[in-house]
Amino acid sequence: MADKNLADKSMANTSTPGQAQHPTPEYPGQSLGITGLVFSFVLPLVGLVLGVIAWNWSKKWGVHNAPARAAVVVGAVIMTVGLIIYVAWIIAAGPYLLQVMQMRWGMRG
């Protein structure tokens, strides 16, 4: 009986003696949260959507997903700043663009 338990234990560890075992905890939404975080710097709307999806998946499983939260925050902040810059540019360039349109095409404003 002791030999059978010993054989079962030796079969459980199939890694080589010099190889370190580092289990990576995998939870729902982890990879999607990281993907969302990366996308939130490049395409903030896509990163925001992916982050929200990953956050909801993790919430259903009761797991804290930091990359998903970061993707939501970073995506929202970058989108907000981009929108503010866009509106400021329209306000600043509006009079100039109106003047150019009047000169070139004879439009009146």
C-alpha cells in the first residue's frame, strides 16, 4: 500500500528537478483587462469598453481585477482630455476657419 501512495505522489509532479513552478492565477477577465489597459492608451474608447466588459466578468466571479479598473479609468480620462482639447481647438480655430470659408467660397456667416 505504501508503494502505491509513493507512486501516486511521484506521478503528480512531472516537472524536471531544476524547473521552478510558478502557477499563474487565471481568473475571468484577466487577459481582457490587460488588453483593455493597453488599448486605452492607443484607442481609449476600445480600451474603455474592453475594461468594462472585463470588470463585469470579474465582478460576476467575485474577483478583483485591477487591470480592468485601470483600463476603465485610463480610457475615460484620456477620452475626456481628448474631448476637451478637441472642443478647445474648435473654439480657437472657429473664427479663423470661418474667415477662410468666407474668403474662398464667398460664404457669409
